[in-house]
Amino acid sequence: MPRQLERSSIHDDTCPRFQEVLETVGRRWTGSILMAAVQGATRFGEYRAVIDGISDRLLSQRLKELENEGLIRRTVVPSTPVQITYTLSPLGEELLEALQPLVRWSTRRTACKAHTPRGTEAARA
């Protein structure tokens, strides 16, 4: 049986910064952007090419948010035309290290769910 928590204990014991991080990471497309960065995307067009379904406006907005959070580093290369690159910052790399257990868990969960309905339907048939 789950242990009962006092109503105030979650609010009192949870660091507000932890909640902010969860909200940042939980925003739509943020995980995909971070994974694209890990896979080597650096230019806006590369991010757009590997993240199926994201609009230019939303990609731009999320990259700015991640930059403001210190997770993505934006670099302007003075050339003609000007080139802008987006890479993981050391803080972003740390975050992705911390998220690796969640990535593994979600992969196992997805693999299990993909097989469960078929097995369940076969058992019922």
C-alpha cells in the first residue's frame, strides 16, 4: 500500500528549480531538439530536417528557450551569409546524462507496450 504523504510535504521539500527543469524538458519538442543536438545537428535546417512535424516558428522559439536556460549554446559565425549554430552546452550535456535512465526506461516501456496488445489480443481470440 502506498505511503500517505502530508499535503505540505511535497511543496516544502521540492526545490522550485527542479520543477522549472521538469517543465522545460517536458515542453513539446524539447526532447526531440535535445536528442537532435546529441545526434549532431548544429544548424537550424538540420534540426528541422530530423524533427518531423515541428514548425519553423516553434523550433526557433524552443531553441531560444533552451538557450535562455543555458542548455543550448548559440554561436554566430561571421561569414557571408552569416551562419548560426546551436550545440549542447556543458549544462545541456549534463542534463542529457541525467535523462539517460529515463530514455532507457521509455524505450523498454514502448517496446513492451508494442508487444502487449498483440499478445493480449491473441490470448483473447
